[in-house]
Amino acid sequence: MLASAHRVLATLDEPAIMGILNVTPDSFSDGGRYLDPEVAVKRALEMVDEGALIIDIGGESSRPGAKFVTESEELLRVIPVIKALRRASDVPISIDTRKPGVMAVAASEGADLINDISALTTPGALKIACETGLAVCLMHMQGTPRNMQRKPTYQNVVGEVRKFLQERISACTENGIPCERLIVDPGFGFGKTPEHNLQLINELNRFEALGVPLLIGVSRKSTIAKTLGTEQLLTGSIVAAMMAVDRGASILRVHDVAATRAAIVMRSAIQGMGT
Ligand code: YH5
């Protein structure tokens, strides 16, 4: 395995936290239009201190209905932050992008993992991802960020998501990305109703048969708000994340790193006791 992929995937004996670093202009811009890479790096280092093992940098919002961002705009957002974080720390860096051009530049600036909510289905993405030699997270989404919440429909959500991920694993392995470099993610909140999302967590163990590490991102998402209300997003996010770990998740994509780390430590302390 290449060194960069190895750095991300070698140490998954206990659940790993992927800290979310959004680098859209509304985050980390002291009121102005442009974001300040130094402020973003400060937040990244804070998350590392709190226990994040991977930092996920994203310059395109994929919230339902979010606006399209051009490749040059996305590069202007993420590349200065990747460069500055790489100078400041050797923490594994994940690039949250669907664009082959962004994957290539991020890789050349020291990113370790490609996190693609489109599972390398964008034309050219599979080839570029293969050439970078990086690890890849393949996520399921029904539709696109623009239209995915209009009418999510499944006969059997777990079966259909699993089949899609199996097909994307095959597409990767047939095109030069070995399964040792792959991670899969059922895409909590991406073209799913709250019922679909809750069922995916409850039956997450059915994805273990895919034979690659499982990542899940439930943090502060609307299914949690719809279940508990917006005052209890942190509690709901932590409970959902721990239930996902119990069902086989090995990487948790979260905003609240310190609280998630505490929950993992508490869970491991209990898990290790008794006969
Ligand atoms: C994910 O699950 N999610 S971006 C809406 C929210 C809160 C948060 C309505 N990238 C994932 O975090 N990558 C995103 O409140 C991701 N898995 C992977 N692999 C969406 C997000 C969010 C959306």
C-alpha cells in the first residue's frame, strides 16, 4: 500500500474521528468574503488536540439545495488551507470533493484521502483518483445535492445502498484502485428520509460484508434535529455515532471532536470489562 493510504487506514483498531473543516466563505472569514487559511488551520489543530485522527477539508457545501461551486473557486478555497495545514502538522488530510481537478491538486499538496460524496462517478474521477495513489472514501447518495431530498425512494434502503457500494468497489478494483485503499459510507442524509437514515444506522452491520472499513457522518444532520429538536443535536449525534460504532463503523465524521472522543473512550472502557 502507498504510504499516504497506509497512514489513514493502518491504525483502525479503535474508532477514528474525522474532524470536519468546512472552508466555504461563510466559515473562517472574519466577516469578509474570503476565508483566512490561518484561522482554518487553527481550528484543524484544535480538533487534532481534541483527538481527531483525520481532518476532512471541504470547499463545496453539499447541504440539500446548496449552490454549485466552480473548480477554480473550490481550488481557491481548499488549496491554501491544505498547504498551510500540511506545513503545520502531519495529520492525515482528507479532501471532500467531487471534482477530479481538485483531487489531483490536493494530492500534490499532501492530502492523504479523497472523500467523494459521488463515489468517483464524475467523469474522469476514477482515473485521477487511481493516479494519485490516495485512499478513497466512496459514499452513497440518491440524486444530487440539489435534488436529493425531493422524494427519496427505496424498496429496500440497506440492500440498495449496499449494492451501489459493492458496484463502486468493483469499479475501483477493476480500474486500478485496490480494496486496501477503499472506505465506504452509506451517506446518512444524502437522498434519504429520516426513517431511511435511522434504519441505515440500525442495520449498519449489514455493510461489514463489503470487507472494507466503514465511515459514517451523522453529525448535526437534520434527521437528528427532526428526532430530537435542534437543542439536542450534540447528544443525538453522539448516540447515533456510538450505535454506528457498535454496528461496525470505524471512522466517524464529526463536528464535535472532543465530545465524540469522550464517548469513544467511555464506550471502550465499558467494552473492555467483564468476562
Ligand atoms: C458524510 O456523511 N457529509 S457534507 C447537513 C447538516 C449538517 C451537516 C442540515 N460530507 C458527509 O456534513 N462525506 C458531508 O445539517 C460527507 N460522509 C462523507 N463521507 C454534509 C454535512 C451536513 C449536512
